[in-house]
Amino acid sequence: MQLYSFFNSSTSYRVRIALALKGLDHVYVPVNIRKFEHRATDYLARNPSGGVPTLVDGDMNLGQSLAIIDYLDSTHPQPRLLPQDTLLRARVLELSSVIACDIHPVNNLRILRYLQKVLQVTPEQKDAWYRHWIAEGLTAVENLLARHGHGPYCFGDAPTLADCCLVPQIANALRMECDISAYPKAMAVYAHCNAQPAFQRAQPSRQPDYTA
């Protein structure tokens, strides 16, 4: 199994957490999205969307972090990251989707580049854009945790897909110096997760392509 990943990509980070939680050995293949290596012809042959991560398992190439984690849950079901209980699974997917569909897509590197290079917004406007969508999204996450969350993880005593999504998103918010004081429940989950060995192994600073 190979994981094409960039150390600072939150979508790659999600999959690294899942692999670590499941104890799955894999070869880490760096793809430097800052140098546009994800747009190279050979990479696009593996992943037509031109993003990271990409998982290679035998003859299969699979992109998109949520699809990859669902695949891993089906092929290596222990521990389960998408619960079998219908309502709990729906809650996990609900919170995960706020992050993966509402926050991340408007704040990823290609969008920020477009804002700066094409629309020519100022650095201050770009930062305001980023912080706005972090605030909107994490407010929703905090409210969902207040209504339905329980235990040290998002939903109970074991990590799920929701935790795999939450930790990288908060890490990005911290890196971008967003004010996250209004999200104590999310931050408590973040702190608990980061105390666990699997989450620590997946951190950007622990990856072979890490640069400060």
C-alpha cells in the first residue's frame, strides 16, 4: 500500500490518521503541492482530480480522503471509523461533512492561490476570507458537539471519521492564527486526540517531507 501525501495537506492528514489508527503499514510517497507536483502528468494518471492524497493498493488508485477512509474501513474494519449503528454513523458523517464540504474546499491552497494570483486580493483580505470560513464552520462543529457529542472523542470513547477530520482542520486554523477560543468542545477533542500515539504519528511534523 502506498500513500501519496503532502505533509501539510489536511486531507492527507485525515488519511494518515486513519492508517495509523488501523495500524496499516504503507509507503509514504511525497507530493509537493507547493511545487505543483500534483499537476504532473504521471500523477494525474493516478489521480485525475489532481489532489492529494492518493492511495494505491495493488492495482487500485483512489483519491479523495473520505472515499479512501471508507475503503479502508471496508477492507480493514478494525477499528471502525464509520460506525455500524445507523444514527451514530449519520452523526459522524454530518460533522465530518461540515469540515470536508463546508470549511476545507473554500480554504485549501488552490483557492487561496486563486484569490491572490487571479483576483489579486491583498494578504489581509485573504486572511479575512480564511478566518471567516473557519469561524462559520467551527461554529457549526461546536454546536453539533454540544447537541450530539459525548466522550473524549467527538462521539464516544473511540475515534471515528469525525475525529480524523476535526484534528487536521483545527491544526490548520491554529497555523493560520485563527481565534478558536469560542470552540471549547472542539478543542477538548483536539487535545485528547493529540495525546494518542496514532494521532501523533500522523502529525505533519512527523512526516518525511516535513519542512518548517
